Amino acid sequence: MGFTQIIIRHMLRSEALSERIHELSEELQGKHPEITLCRVVVESEGNHRHKGRPYLVSVNVRLPHGEIVADRHEHEDVYVALRDAFAAVEHQFAVPERLAA
């Protein structure tokens, strides 16, 4: 878990959310041990009592030879936004030329 940074903006930190982020990042590192850092930013776009205000999730993964960024995945359910962001990172591993140098 030490290689994961979690940044929460405009919302209270949830232990369940933090645990899920660590689970997803550890799963990703298990598949790709060359990862040196996984930074996850979760932010709320406002008051969630009203529909249509999504959570935004960005995942940045550092590697010895570059970086993978899955930026601003949004959904009204924070766990869906998180899943989609990590899926986007995994997809970029499958397409090596998409790695940012």
C-alpha cells in the first residue's frame, strides 16, 4: 500500500473508499510490478443531493520509462468512476505506445 497516494478534494475521506482505492492499486501493481507510484485523485463536483453532480476520478501511474494518466473519469457513483479510471489505466498498459514519456 505504500506506493499509493490518495488525494480527496471537496468531500470527506471515507475509509471504505480509501480501502477500495488501495485494493485496485495493489491489483494493478500485481499485474504490472514495474509501477513505482499510483496517485489517485477523487473529487466531488458539489452537493450530491441533486442528481447530475458527478464524482471525478483521475489515476496517474508512474513507471521507470514513463507515466500513464487516466484523467477525469466521472460518474454519480464514486465507485463506478473509480472502476472506470482504473480500467482506462489497464487499457493503456495493453497499448504500449500510449505511454507518456
